Amino acid sequence: MAASGALAGPAAARGADHADHADRVTVAAAPAGATAGELLEVRLRELRPTQPAIGHDQIHYKLGRYAGAKDEARGNPNKRFDDWCEANGQAEAASAGPGATLADPATFRCTLALGEETADSVAAMKTVVIGPGGSLHLTDGHHTLTSFLETPDGGPDTAVRLRVSDNLSHLSTDAFWREMRARDLVWLQAPDGSTLSPADLPRGLGLARLADDPYRSLVYFTRGIGYTPPSDAPEYLEFLWGRWLRDRIDLDPSELRDPAAYLEVIEEASRAMAAAPGDTEIAPGRTADRLGRLAEWNDGKRATGGEWAKLSVPIDDARPGKLAYAVDSRARVPAAPACTRTVTGRHNGPLHAATGVLCLDAATVRGPVVVGAGASLLVRGAEISGPVSAVAARTVEICGATLNGPLSVVGTRDRLTLAAHGCTPNDLRGPVAAVGNAGG
């Protein structure tokens, strides 16, 4: 990929901190040959998650902010360029003009050029483990990289470097997952608390592929208010806190659509975290203090200051809080009709929706999908090998899908959505015909 321009001086003037890490910043030529500590350039579509869910509202905070112009109004590059530069080991963004795009790093500049990385900038990078056959298993950065994939100027072909934490490509598949479990490098718990197997993990990143864990979002919004990540934070720190909060806070989905009600829930959760005695076992062998519990709510500051005050700022302010961005972004995603039939896992043979709402949720379908007049189809993160056709349907929404076959949608009455805010990009590998459809 093209290198982002530098503001720093020549190599001779970088100092010992750069020189000490020169051996750790070479980019590996191929995944199978990468060693621990090397930086590997990847495309987002190549990455395999090591967790089944993310906090969708954390992604919506990023999408809302990325889509706005309030960062630029204050004379700063948009946050998406800061986030990309940090993820790529190049600190923060130095400049990004009107035509800058994540798809082409040559259109913006980071404060550190390639080759000028420091110990701190490398430590901030996301991590990957090389698995059998050179597969790339993301172990940190699911939220950040999903945000890049979902933003319009990013997408599945966005390039970014990851720090290789280990190469386990020599192991068999079973041995690989045993090792990943032993190192706590995989999270196999669904948002409802059920236990999963590695085979249940999503095939890729994206809102349509990774399930929504609202407690993971809740923990994100309590950062700096009820807890702060410690320097030796264990893997999946926020999921551990989220599991603890699930037994104490009952989330009503309607509350999460209203900023004031959502803020009340965040306050309840963050106060519960700060009030827990430091030796409280949040997870087996993990105490509240070990997981970063703050001794005082809002780190001892009044409600008019600190992270709580920043979080509470409404969307119409010049510097909205994270929650305001998240709620505003999510409100821009059209409400989907309720599923009357849901297909998951593998399905061989045709699927026909004559009435109601057929949902294909992370399913693998081998056969045609036909939607009749007045019926609806919702596809999220599915792989379909066969033609998909809909005539006079009510709603057709396809997000995060891989379609190996033709797609024909004619005369949809309410809405056709193949690409939109909050709709994970599709991989459509056959001809597409969309004629006379409403919306979308």
C-alpha cells in the first residue's frame, strides 16, 4: 500500500526509541512466514473474528462521528483518519484534505511515516494470530476494524497493518483452537450467555456478521466513569465486565433508543462498578480492582466534569458525546420487520417465502431463494449459492452477504436495501437486476 507522508525528520534523527524497534516493524511478505512481532499488512475481508459479538452501539458512535464534519469544523482531521493511523502504527493523523479516503492512505498523512514507528505506536496496534493454512485470526481490534469496514470510504478491501502476536500455522485445526483457548485468545460466549464452539464464530467482520451484545456497548460507555482499562488488562476485559453487569442491569431495548434513558442506564452501571469492593470477583480469578475498577464514580469528579460530562453532551453541540453520536447513528438505520422464519446454519435446497418475513442469519444456503408477493427477505451475514429472486415483495434487505448466483429484485413495495448506513457491504458475485423498487 502507499505510505502515508511523514512530519518527522530523517532516520538519523529519530533517536534510540525508533532504532530499538527497527527489527519489529518490517512487513511480513506472507502470512505463513510471519513471526511474532512483525507487522503484517492485511485486507479487512481476510480477517476471522475470535469472538461472536461486538457492541453495535460502539460501532455506531464511530460511524456517526466518521460521517459528520464537526472534527473538521474545529480544524482537525476526521476521527477515522486518527483511528486508522493509530491502528497502522503511525500515531495520529497529521492532515486529511477534502478528498481523503481510507481506501487510499496516500490521500492523508499520519504523524509518523512508515519506518518511523515507536514502541508506543507499535503497542497501540491491533493484533493477529496466524492459524492453519495462513488464516488470519484477529485477537484485538474487532470494533475498530469493523468501523473501517462499515464506513463508506472504507470497506472490506481497506488495508491496514496488524502486529503478529504469534504464528501457529504449523498446528492442526483442533490443536490450534486448543492453544487459543489455553491462552484466552478466543471468546466463545454468545450475548445470551450460551457457550459456542470455534465453528460457530462468524466468518468475517461487520455489523451483519458479528452479533450485537448491548452489555459490551454499555461497558464501553462506562470507560473513565466506572472503570478504566489497566495497563495489564486481560483479554476480553469488557466482556468480563459485561457478563457481570448482565446479572445486575436489565436492559430494555427501548431505553437504548432514547439518549436520556440510555444515560440513566449507563449511570446505574458505572455506579455499580465503582461501588463494588475491590476484591469482588467479577470473573473467575479476576477481581474488580484487577479489571480496572475506579475507586470513585467518574474518577472522583463532579457530574459536571470528567468523562461523565463529556459523555452527556447532546448531538446538537459542537462536540457531541459518544452516546449522542451512537444513538443518532443507530436512528438512521431503518427498522427491520420481525422475522417469522429464521434460517441459520447449513441449508441445502430451495427456500421459498410465500408470506411473512424470511430471515437468513449467518446461514449457508445451497439452493435458490424465492420471495413471493407481499413477503419479505432479510439476509444478514449469509452465504448463498444459487439465484435469489423477489417480485413484488414488501421488504428486501441484504447486508454482509456473499451471493454466488444472480440477484433479481423487482417491484419491492416498501424498501430494497443492498447498501446503506449500517448495512455491511455485500459480496455479490453474480449479475444483479433491481427494477422498480421503492426506497433503498
